[in-house]
Amino acid sequence: MGKVNLRELVLDALLAVTRDGEYSHVAIRAILDKHQYLEKQERSFIKRVCEGTLEHMIWIDYVLDQFSKVKAKRMKPVIRCILRSGVYELRYMDSIPPSATCDEAVKLAKKRGFGNLSGFVNGVLRSVSRNLGGLALPSREENLNAYLSVRYSMPEWILEMWESSYPVGQVEGFLQAFLEEAPTSIRVNPARTGKEELKRELEEMRIRVSEPEGLENALLISGYDSLGRIPAFREGKFYVQDVSSMHAALWAEPKKGAYVMDVCAAPGGKSLHIAELMEGTGLVEARDLTERKVSLIRENIRRCRMENISAVVADARVLDESRVGKADLVMADLPCSGLGVLGKKADIKYRMTKEACGELAALQREILHTVQQYVKPGGVLLYSTCTINASENEENVAWFLREHPQFILERQRQIFPQAGKQDGFFLARLTRRA
């Protein structure tokens, strides 16, 4: 596998996420960007083992606890991460002989200064390898949530929250969807290319392309190395955006010549989509809290070559007096718990808490109370989140209508995750009385 030890890169990424609190997509991207010279197959190995280990971590720790005298949560972080990725390889990487997985884990433990624990690493992984097929999960009949938690690596508090709103069968559908491998959904930039033209261009690069139902400018792609190596991406011919998220701009129905404020816009997908729908007319003002976030929006504006959009650093909680009553449309895709996108960002389920969900719902209310003032009479407020949580979604809309009777709810929808198709997402279209 080349001079670089791929498993050591996996270890570094897993430590960054589980020990140091880095976001998984940031940690993995940093490793891949630093080692761009690696072959596609090597990069794919790093990405798959990192993401897979995080995705299945509760199940992996359950396995480790069956075969180790030292429980997973009490292990040294380096050893824990080596064992976690080793268990993932043993269960999900059929092309790698179990003996190779065990040997490489032992070498890595020694290389990282834990030679005294190399026998422990070897013993645990060889026991797992021999006995994995006969390992029993917690009894579904005796403790349903313990079973679901281990089977799908989902914290029990999230299961309890969902089960208070949805039938167990539906909840299990979410859990299955999050663990399914999904293609990347992209939105065609009609100002730069046509859908069929882009499809041909991607297929000529041996990228697999399919079309989701019901969305005119959406495609699903897979089998590529990295976005940066696709010329059509660098040239702004498409933007990566989940199918569910694309509905936000479509629900907003921006009119040509409109003045639009997107108050929490980074990295800018919905803002750009609205600018496209307005066919170069009007102005979309894409705002976010920090210069770093706004620089991401500016980079995407530059790449997609859109001219009816600008990016501004602004705190959505602080009223901008100069914009009161000026906006035809306010997009409020607000900070949320992210429980609809666990298929893409598995580490969210380990870092999010019930208390944090409550704090986010309160933050959303604070922002909504401020930004509704920008909507002109007859204008639209489009509220959205990428979560599945009534307190952040339906309950917040109900609160908003009680507090602001000058608005009418036209429609709202909780979009549920579907395997290989879409994330979970919530939309509410509210109109200010004329």
C-alpha cells in the first residue's frame, strides 16, 4: 500500500474526531488533502475505514467489550482507535485477510509507542476474528432500544426522542437509511451547462451517474476519487447539495428581481440555488457569522460564477435596522442538531446531547424572532433545518405563529431519510400578511 501507512492515517483521523473533538468530514478531508498523491484505491480505503468505524462505533465497542477484559471506554485512546478500526476491517472489509488486519494493528501499536500492549491488541482482534460470526446482539424482545442502539449504533436518547413522535418501524427505517452507502447528490448549474451535457461529461470520466425522481436539475454520482479532480466541479458546472436541501429554494419560489436574505447561508448552496432560479436578476445577500464561513460562500460564488449574489459577515441574532421590511424572501436555514444528516456525518450522534437540542431550539427561536422583521408585507419566510426533532421543527413553527400572528403558515413538511436517496430535512413556508 505504498510508503505511507494507510492505517496510521486512519488512526490519526479517528483520534482527531474521538479524542480531539474535530468534525469527521473536516478531519478526513484534511488527511486526504495532505496526501493527494495517494492512489484512488488508497484514498478510498482511508475514507471508508474512517467513516465506517465512526458509523458503527457503538456496535464496535459492544464487540470489543465482549472480548476484552478492559472495556472500550477505559482503553487508551490510541489503542481504542486501533482496535475499533480493526474490528471494522474484520467485519466489513472482506478483501483483507483477518491475519493481515491483526498483524497491521500490532505493528501500529508498536510504532505509536505501545509495544507493551501489542499482545493485548493481537489477542483481542484474533478473538474477535474467530468468534464474530456467533456474537449475539442484546435481545430485541427484552430491551428493544438496547438492541436498536447496538444494531444501528445509535445512542438510546435519540431513539427515545424519535419513538415519542414516530412508530418504531418508521424509526428503524431511518436507522437503516443512515447506514446505507449513498451516492453524492449534485445540483446542475444551468447557467454553466445542461443536465444531459454534464451527465455525458461525468460518464466519460467513468463516474457513475443516475437521476433522482422529481427534481429537474439534480443528479446522483458515485465512483469518483475527489471532487477537486473533476473538471466540471472546478468549473462551477455543479454544486454538491443533498436532494432534500434542494427543496428549500424550490419551496421559497423566489421571483425575478427579488431581494433575498439568507441569514445563515454557509457554505452557500441554497443561496446559489435561489440566485440561479432568479436567472441572474435581483440580489441574494448570503450572510453568516464568521469571516471563515463567509469565505466559503465567496469561494462557491466565484466557482459557480454567479453575479446576483453577495456574501456578508453578520450575526443573525442581531437586528440589522437597515434591512427591516426590505426583503421579499428571508431564508432561515438555521443551526440545528443535524440528526437528519447522520448518514453523512456520523460523529454528530456522539457529540449531540438532549440538552444541546434544547439550546438549539431556543437559539432558533431567537433568530426567527429577529429575522422575521426583514420580511416585507406579502413576503416569505422559509424556515428549514437538517434535523428530525419536533422541538426544533414543528414545535418551533407553532411557537412562531403564536408569537407572530402577522404570519400565515402556508405549508410545512418533515422529509425523512431514505436509503441512498436523501437526508432528513424540515421545511416551513410562512407568509407575512400584506
